[in-house]
Amino acid sequence: MSLEALAKDLIAAVGKNDEETEPKYWLDMGYPPLNMILSGSYTRGLPHGRMIEIYGPSAAGKTLLATMAMIAAQRAGGIAIFIDWERAFNLKFAVEMGLDPEFPKFIYKRSDTWESGNTAAMKVAETIRKNKSIAPEAPIVAVFDSIAAAVPKSVMFDSKGNKRGIEELTMNDTTALARVTSTTLKSVNQYVGDFDMTAIYLNQIRTKPGVVYGDPTTTPGGGAMEFYATTRLALGAKKIMEEAAGGKEFKGRLIGMETKKNKVSRPFQSVDLRLIYDDEGRAHFDFTLGLIEVLVEQGKIVKDGKMLVWDGKKYYASALGAKIDAEGKYPELLKLLYA
């Protein structure tokens, strides 16, 4: 049989090749070094149509980073969804960062179970795409906070649909989350692709007892998310302290981010980002100082001892960052990065 005849028979049997699953569109996270470790490009970022896991210890900046993604989606003409299993989302801080809380630009659901949270997000995405409410290339970002806090339906309700009391829970319920993620995420993965959405699952870390060699940490929910996630971004944080009258004062956190898994670019890439608190307690990411440090590493800003050379003058890094912000010269840093 000739190849032409075979092709004709195959088309009659199963049709032509399906469309490739490579991402068509990307969500620019607004910070080029972060985009680079996520996608291999300074201008892309998170892929549409994929599942992402962001995990780390408490207060490592997971929700703030996810909020960055929601803000980026809105600014690109898209819609942000937040599934709050933890019941801890601070809308006021998110708005101060730049999130538009107006419905339906921002859709917030306090779902009671793992299943209902995922179902709600998929229904929203399906409605948006079917109604063609936004442009095809506009992002839909759904944040799920967090896997560790999600309660499976089998744990929350009995066979008759009544809420179970805490005293009714047993040791068998401790593995219910791992079982339900394994059952449902394979379907969620297909829905995410069909609706071209970016699903960001936040997760915590736990320590495995008795581990002597290797990484002693693990994430709740079993291994399904580790398998289905296109990118797994691990976060860690340490305090930023500055000299003040009589001692040192807490100013923020240095968040380290590393791609532990990445199917769209090279994995095990890392970048640091400063989360700074102002005098009123509001948090913001210091993109300017972070970009300066990247440019120093690349040799595009000259370092002379502990000082940096900018326009023929020497500055400490923090002072240079403040000067660039005050003069609105952040675009000049971007030009250096792209050069």
C-alpha cells in the first residue's frame, strides 16, 4: 500500500493529526528575570493552557506571587479567578498591589471542597470561552489556594450529603486528598487545555520523618500534581533586616524562586525577588533592585568594590535602585537587559 493510500485510509478512520499542544500564548509576569526562568524568554512567562504548582513554606510569598499573575492577566485584558480553600485571601492587600476587584474581572469563590472549587473554576473558564467574552489570546488565570487546605468531598460530607462532624473523621481520611487529586487532576488537566487557562495551584511543604539522605520535604496531596504540573516553582524566603536606631529593623523578605520542574524551558533555574514592606505595612516587590542585581551578574552594570557605576558615578545598590525609581528610569534597565 502506498503512503498516499494509507493516509487516505487513516483520515477516514481517525482523521488528520490533532493540533499540537505547544502553548500559543503566554502570561507576562511583569518581571523579566522571572519570565526567563519560567519560559526561557524575558517577555513570555507562564504558559496558557497549563497547570502550575507554586509551593513553599509559610510566608514565602506564594499568594503574593499568584496575585502578581492575576494582576498580569487583568492588565492583558483577561480575567482572574481565586478559589480560597484556606479562607485567608486579603483582598485589600491585593487591590493595593494593583488587582481590580470588580466582578467579573475578578471572581472569588470560597469553595468548601476540592471538587467544588475545581468545578467552579472550570465552569467560569468554559463560560468565558464559549461566550467569547474576551479575546482568544486574553488570559484566564485561576489560583487555587491551597492544595493543603482543600477538603475532599468524601471528608466533608457523608453518603447522604450531610456534613460530617470532626469527631467522625478517621485515619482513613488523611489519605483522601491524595486519592482525590489522583482521580480528578487528569480531567482538570484536559479542561485547562481546552479552555486555554493558566491554573495555578498553591501548596505548602511538609517534612518527611526519618529522611537521612536527599530532600526531606514533600508536598501535601500526593504525587498527582507533581506529575501533571507543567511547571513546579519552589519558593523559600529569608528576612531582610536593615540597621535602625538601637539595632536592626525588619524590612521585608528575600524570596528565592527555583523551577524544580519545567516542560516549556530548562528546569532548575532560579531568581531572587525582594518583598518590601513600607511604613504602613503594605507589601510590594522591588523589581528595580532585583533587575540591577541581574544586570550586575551579566556585567552590564559595572561593579567597583561594593559600589555600582551608573552614568559615571558610584552608588550602593539600594541607593541606585531608589534613584532609578525616583527618576522613572526603570525602562533604561530593561533596555540594558534586552541589549
